[in-house]
Amino acid sequence: MPAPVIATQNLVKSYAVTGSKAARGSTDFVAVDGISFEVAAGESFGLLGPNGAGKSTTMRMIGAVSTRTSGELSVLGLDPNRYGPEIRSQLGVVPQENNLDTELKVRENLLVYGRYFGLPRAQVARRADELLEFAQLEDKANAKVDDLSGGMKRRLTIARALINEPRMMLLDEPTTGLDPQARHILWDRLFRLKEQGTTLLVTTHYMDEAEQLCDRLVVVDKGRIMAEGSPADLIRRYSSREVLEVRFGSTQNAEVAERIAAFGERVEVLPDRILVYSDSGERELERMSAVGLHPITSLVRRSSLEDVFLRLTGRNLIE
Amino acid sequence: MTAGERTTNPSLAPSSAAASAGPRPFGGLYAGNARSVMARGWRATRSTNWLVVVSGFFEPIFYLLSMGLGLGALIGQVQTDDGQSVPYAAFIAPALLAVAAMNGAIYDSTWNVFFKMQFARLYEGMLSTSLGPLDVALGEISLALLRGLLYATGFLVVMQALGLNLSWWALLALPAVLLIAFGFASVGMAVTSYMKTFQQMDWITFVLLPMFLFSATFYPLSVYPQGIQWVIQALPLWHGVELVRGLTTGMVDLGMLWHVLYYAVMIVIGLVFTTRRLRALFLD
Ligand SMILES: Nc1ncnc2c1ncn2[C@@H]1O[C@H](COP(=O)(O)OP(=O)(O)OP(=O)(O)O)[C@@H](O)[C@H]1O
Ligand SMILES: [Mg+2]
């Protein structure tokens, strides 16, 4: 097996709690609390977790713009503590919040960014035109960044990250805040990169995004890894084939929940609905009618990563 | 292959060379590519407010015309601190030249930098490439310094036209002005990198204005009581004014090297703090 492009072992990042410089050590806030995983070249790997899980913090350490507090980290075979610039020169980084250069035009953003890597002018110019096409922004080449839509800005940020032909892309919530169509365009672009052999590291709190983009992922919560595997694998391991979602109205949920506690493999009671995990949702619904329970609405669906997350943390992914 | 070569052309040999690179002299703080940061600045100036740039250029010229020629007609000759007599306009012109360099450098290294740090997240973007914080600091400071140089060159030409350069030493005023601009830009950026609010930024103006008025700009230092003289002599602008005045009036002496040293120290301190701060803000 080839050497992994990312290898973390007990990776920890803690922040000094502001105003307590004297009491450093014991009062530090631990954002990433000892996580370990490996990513192989060409793989598309996801970090799935709710707000504040430590996804961006992990990304920043891997992107060699944040120094780890402890643990081992190797990126493209190098230690970010010593080889920050070398590592960064081979990465394409799409941060959670766009940081495009608003004083420059769209195409200039690509040209200037390429020069930061010390790439020759001619090469950068050629690459910029290719990337404008890739990002479907050819006709916006001379537009101001502020005049672009959210989806266009995101595509430009991705295009910019590709200017140095990176071996690995770090994508921090690439599609958050975009409408479904814009998300699909982006996913399509990322898929092409993957086909070309670029390693992708993606964070998201959208399970559909994780299912679309990731070969393998870790579920992260409160700075720790809760589970690791392929999306299908995780669903198989932590959930049933199907899920029956029923609503009885918020006043009756709790009472009904007691009566159906033994249904299916497992029952989850949420404030607004009850989830019954089972091989066959229809069969569970029939059992309910048989005991005289008739939900206001019912829905049978396949299990998703959302269910995996609920099972692992007892909480919803998007709160 | 050295680490330096690799950072200039990373995409050609991605993996092999980096592993063999030993620890680099600046530990990843410097990639030798400050010029790309400067190039970015040049492109961006096209979208800046040219009125601000132009008014910065004319401000000291207006001072020179109104005070130097206007007041100068009333005052006539002034005794410098060296005890020699020069026309009033020739006395204040070099001071205004130093001020021009300071203003040009300060504008770019404070307000512009503050905006980029707080709102544009520009440096975050730069520092996720192979650039290091010293590249960013040097690039931005050099740009500020160029503006200072531009202002100063224009002013020096006006001085020449008005016959206010009394000696060939005046040619050395140009590098002197560059040094002054470098000093102010460097410290200006360092100070700005610690600022968090607009109110704090206003303190910069609050400090600069009295320094401009009282640093032996419009009259000799000997006007002040001894205690005040010491305070003025501790401030950077006075050293700039004395250095440039010595050169354009031709009253050169070895003691002027102290002024040079003062600015050299300013530059180093400014660079060290800016680099540290950028590192702490964006690479920690
Ligand atoms: N510079 C910092 N100083 C102090 N605390 C920080 C800093 N950066 C992040 N944190 C804290 O670390 C925790 C993890 O933050 P992080 O941004 O990694 O979460 P995330 O998983 O990316 O969340 P989101 O989905 O909201 O982006 C949060 O509680 C956050 O407040
Ligand atoms: Mg985040």
C-alpha cells in the first residue's frame, strides 16, 4: 500500500481561553481532542460533524496554517511544523469562508494567487484561462468579485485553489449556503477533480454531500472521532435498512413513544417526530395500525448518515 | 536542489525534493517571494481612491508654498541648530520632504493594512499559499515605501525648481527618504497589526499630527526648553528631518549616522513584530 497522503495520530488542538493567560494548561479549550485517521492518495475523504465539532480546526492543521498542540501529523509525507510552505505549495485550499481578493477582478484573483506560489507568469496566465472555463466563469473574467453570486464566488475560490495544480484539495464546507442547483454544479466539478486523481479532503455537515463526495469518512463530534468507514458501511453498521418516520403531534409524541418502544430494531424520539429503525418500514407501520395507532403523517425512507449520526451522538447533525 | 529553489517552482517536482530539504534559515517564515505581494498591491491600486493618493502628494507642496514662500518672505533667514543661516523656505523644505515620505509610507502601512487584516481576510489567503509572513510583511512594506519614494521624488524636484537644494548632497536625500519611509512603514504595519478597532487606529493620527508640527519642522529645535528638546529628539520624525535637512542644505557631519542607525533599528523592530504578529494571527 502506498504511503498515506495524510496521517494523523492523536492529533490535538487546544486554544488558550481568553483572559486566562496565567492559568494556561488546565483551562485550555480543546477543539480537536486526539483524532487519528489516514487518507490514501486519490481518495476522497470526509469529516462529517455538527457545528463546533472541530472540522475546520483539523483542516487548518492539515493545511499547515495552524500549529498542532500535540500528536503526530504528516501531510504529503512532511511534518507541517517544519515544512509549512512546502506543504502549502502542493495544496489547494477552499476555506469555510471565501477570502477572495475583492480589490482585484475575477481573472486577476487567479493570476495573483498563482504568483504567490512563485509560478511563472505565462504558466499562471494559461492556467487561469483553463480554470475560468472549468469554473464556468469565462464571461465573468473581468467582473468585480463583489458582483458575483454566492455560487460563483465559491466556484472562483475552488478555481483559485487549483491554480498550483495541487495534489490534494482541502474543501471546508464547499457548498454551505448554496442553492441545490449551485451545489450540484460544484459537486460535478469536484467529481471531475477526483477522477483526475486529486485527493479530496472535505468537511461538511450535510449527509447528502458526504454521501455524494466521500469514499470514506469519519464522523466527528466534540473534537473526537465517533466512527469511520464508507457511507454505505457506516449506514449498515449503525442503522437499519429503512426508517419509518411518524408524527403524532407534539403533545402525543411522548405517550405514543412508550407504546411503540419495542418496535423495529430501535426507536428514536425527536421533539417533532418518532423514528422507527427496521428492515421494513411498511411492516412497522402495519403493526402500528394493528394496535390502533394512526400517525398524522408517515414516511418510509432508506437510512442515511443522518441516522448514523443520531445513533452515535444522540443529536441531529443540523440543529 | 535547495529549499529555496523548490518554493519558487513547486509544481514541477512535488514530493521528492521537499523531503530532502533541510531546516530552512527562517523556518518557513520567508519564501523569498515578497515581490508577488508587491505585484498584487500594484494591481489593487488601480481600484483605490486616486484622490487620496494625489492629495497626499500635493499636501507638503502646498505647505511649502504657503509657509516657505509666504511666511518666508516675512521671516527671511533662519539660524539652524548648527548655527548657520539659511532662507526660511530652504529650512522647512527638507522637513516637509521627510514628512512626505512619512505620510506616504504611513498611509499604505496603516489604514490599508488595517482594512486588509480586519475585513478582507486577504492575508489569510496569502498565507495559505507557499508565502510566509515575512514575504507578506516585506511586500506590503515595500509598497508603502514606494509610495513614500514617489511623493518624495516629486517634492525633491519641486525643491530643485525653487532653488531650495543648497548642495549636491541633496542627491543623497533620496536614499535618506527611502530609509525614512521604510522605517515608518515597518513600524506602522507592526503597530497596525495589533489594532482591533477604528478607534484605536485614530490614535495613529493623534500621534502623527503633533509629531509633524513639533519635530523641528518649522523652526529650530533650540526654540524649546531642554526637557522638551529631549522628548522631540526621541521621536522618529526629528531624526528624519535632521538627516534630510543636513543633506539638502549641505551641512553634513558624521553625527548624522546616528539618524541612519535610528531608522535601521526602527526597520528591524517593525519587521520582527509584524512577522511575529502575522504568524500568530494567521499561522497559529
Ligand atoms: N482561534 C480560535 N480560538 C479559540 N477557539 C477556537 C478558535 N477556532 C476555533 N475555536 C473553537 O474550536 C471549536 C471547533 O471549531 P471549528 O471551527 O473547528 O468547528 P467546525 O467543526 O468547523 O464547526 P462549523 O461546522 O461551525 O464550521 C469551536 O468551539 C470554536 O469555538
Ligand atoms: Mg468549520
